[in-house]
Amino acid sequence: MIKSRSNPLIKWVVRLQQDPSFRKKEDVLIIEGRRAMMDLISRNPSSIRVGLVASPHDIPPLDSIQPVSDAVLHYVSTLAHSDGYLAVVNRPKWVWQIQPNSRMLWLDGIQSPRNVGAIIRTAIAFGWTGVVMGNGSCDPYHSESLRAMVGYFDQIPIFDNDNQCFTRLCQAHAMWVALDGNANQSITTFSPPPQPVVMVLGNEGNGISDRWQSLIPPNQRYHIPIQTIDSLNVAVATGIACYHIQQRLIPA
């Protein structure tokens, strides 16, 4: 059992926690929580570079998982109340693919890691096939994003090359639509066409940017009908939109 903060492995994990550029260089992510770790072990145990489990919790039977003292685990954790499980995992590698029925979310300057994580989890839940982190959006593998995904960071392709993704989607004749609180059409009226669809989600405070205002015509922008208040959280709005689109895809 590792009991010292001076242990080289513990120093490495602490540096990973504190330095995003070092995490990227090492090509890893950090997930925390028993649920996320155990789910990953059941799906893809080889992706765990190093796991730390605090005594006296159950230690999964993997050579990559090390028992540590409770004090050491809390030292490396970024959570106020850790449940005693942390893992350094390999960053997913994604290969670009676009099919006639592809449905992708394009995040346009979404800056809250929690919103990004919730949106990605929603995309997985409703069968979307990819997420593009457009210009100005935060790191999808930020610790708060990963917590919001509850361990599902490797279940949907995530891309961050804005210009390259835009070109490839245009070449695939994708239909571009946007969630826009000022749009005249309700998302309940949108029926996905037999071609790739990309739904653009705007910034938390400003909505879709001028770039997308000019690229996506008014008849391809949709709002969510609401009452009393003037807007919804972008992650909540995404969930509602994805649900309605899924209902349109279900055979009668």
C-alpha cells in the first residue's frame, strides 16, 4: 500500500491533476469515483493506466490498480468528498467517420465544463454519433466535464479541429440546424432528413455566434417552446431537442 505523498507515482498523478498540458503530453485523463471506474473496468480494463483505491475499499483485481492510504487518495483527489476511487486512463483515439444517418452536435463556444459533460452524456443517451468542440468551447476532458459524463467519456467520438470538421461535414452534404431561442420554428416540427445532420448549440450567454447566424438560414433554426422564463440551460435544451428528434426517428 502506498502511504507517502512523496511516492513517485503519487507525484506523477498530482502533476497530472494540476497541469492540463502535462495530461495532454502524457495522453491521459483522470476519472474519479467508484461508479465510473467500475464501469470502465467492465467495458475496457486495458484503458486504465493506473488506478488508485483507498483502503479499506475493495481493490479490483487488476495489476494496474494500486491500494493507497485514505490520506494519500484525498491528497491527489480534486473532489471535496472523494469516495476513494481514482484512475488515470488513456485518452480515447477517434477516427473520423460520417454516414448518411450520422447525427452530430456542434458546440459553439460552450464554456462550462459541466454543460459540456452533460451534453456529451445526453448525446450518448439519444444515439448521436459524434460531438465537435467548436471554436471557444472548453476542454471536454476537464475534470468537471468527466464527472458530468459519469465515466462515459469513451462512448462517443469527440473532435476538436473546427475547420477540418466543418470541411468534412460540408463535403458529406450535412444539413446544418441550430437551437436558437429567437427562431420562429419549434424543435417539435423538425424531422431529420436522409442525410447527415449537425445541430449547433450556442454559448450559454450569447447563443449561436455571428458565424452560425450567417451560415444557417432562419428556416433551419429551431426554438424550444417554453413559458414564463426566456431561456433554458444549454444542456437541458439539448436534452429536450434530442428527445424530440429521436421521437421523429421512431417508426409509427
